Amino acid sequence: MAARWIEAVTGPWSQKRRYWRYKARRRALPAHHRTAVEGLDRYVMVAGGIADGGVLVQMLEDLVDLFEQSAADGLSVADVVGEDPVEFAETFLASYDEARWVTHERRRLGETIARATSIEQHGARG
């Protein structure tokens, strides 16, 4: 019973286990790749606004996959992120746009304005 309550508040244990595995994989990266992933991790956590924990964990796993592969291929951090790390991060985040709070709020704003326009055109009812 307590486990279900805790999961209801903090999210499923399976997501936590995946996140812990991600952190272990991140620690295993070469120092320069690890430092880059830590910075990108921080950026997507703060600026990403991912509303779904499962999507967030998947995004982080995809990020570490990318850097594990680039390290295995001998690519530098600059080879992966290019000249503009913010542009890289924003492009990466765009792949997960449907899970972002801002996407939800944009949709919600559009629906609200459409409703307001309809009321304005047809007169207030009720």
C-alpha cells in the first residue's frame, strides 16, 4: 500500500531504476563526454520543461546513447554538439516537443483564444 502511494507521488520505480542506470552510464563516459552530458542534462532539466517522467528518462537515455557512441567512434564533443551547444540542445529537445509543458500550454492558449473568438462572434450564451 505504501509503495503505491509513494509511486503516485514520485513516479514509478521502473523510471527511477532507468534513471539510476542512466546516471551510471553517464559516469562511465570519458571525462570530456561526461562533462558535456552533465551540462546538457542540466540544460534539458531546466529549460526542457518535460512533463512526462517516462519521456524525460527516455530523452536522457537517448542523450547518453549518443555520447557513448560518439566516444566509441572517437568523436570529440565539438563533433557532436557543433559550434552552438544551445542550438544543439534545443534541436535535441525539439524531438521531444509533445512532452513539453510549453507545447501543452501553447495548445491550451490556442483553444482558449478560439473559444473566446467564437463567443465574440456568436455572442455570449448563458
